[in-house]
Amino acid sequence: MMCKRILLSVLILGLGNIAFAKVEAPLSCHICGMDRSAYAQSRMLVIYGDGTTVGTCSLNCAVIEMKQHPENKVKALMVGDYRTEKLLDARTATWVIGGKFPGVMTSVAKWAFDDHNVAYKFIAENGGTIATFDECLQLALHEN
């Protein structure tokens, strides 16, 4: 019994040391409520023409957001780089579809990379295929 208590204490204290990435507001996905800092590698920021922004945890939630507001013109779409978690232009990123890691809010993973060499290395280690943003967007549109 004492061993279980010690183990539980170690686990609880250890969880306090887990650091999530610092991300831009909002901290929660506008669509599903997930913590965007926990999904910094897949998060998106939809920037509308009027300057308003909406943060989501994934491409799939960004698609839902844009479908809910077709009257708003999208100025830019930013996505977290899979490796660095820094925001980059979703349209110019190198995308990978599939692989052994589960996607965020989707059955088919879609990951963005700033560096195409890193994307190819990811595929060599984890599977998947290179795709354009438009291919990923079409897949997400069909899923939602």
C-alpha cells in the first residue's frame, strides 16, 4: 500500500513538470475546446480579412470554423510546424498525410513542416506521404 502511495505521489508531482508550448491566444480551440498548447504541433490560426482571428487545435477544426462562417473572407491560415511548433503559413508549408501517429480531430493525420527535408525524414521514420495544402484541405473538407 505504501509503495502505491509513493508511486502515485511521484506520478502526480512529475505531471507538474510537463510543459506545454506557449501559444498565441486563445488557449482553447474555438470549435472543440481542446487545449491548443497541448496540440501546438497541429494548431491553426484563421485570420479573417477584417483582422479577427480564431484559434483551433487542428486543420479539421479550422475547416469547421470556416464552414460555419462562409461570409468571412480568409486572409491567412497559420499552422504549427510539427517539429518546432512555430506558426507558419499553411499554404506554403510542406504537408504530410498519414503515418503511424494519430491525427488531431481526424482519422487521417495531417502534419505541416517548415522544412521539406524534415518532412521527408518524418516519412522515412513514421510513414505517410507528401501533400500540398490544397490536398490536405480537400481531405479535411470531406471529413467534416
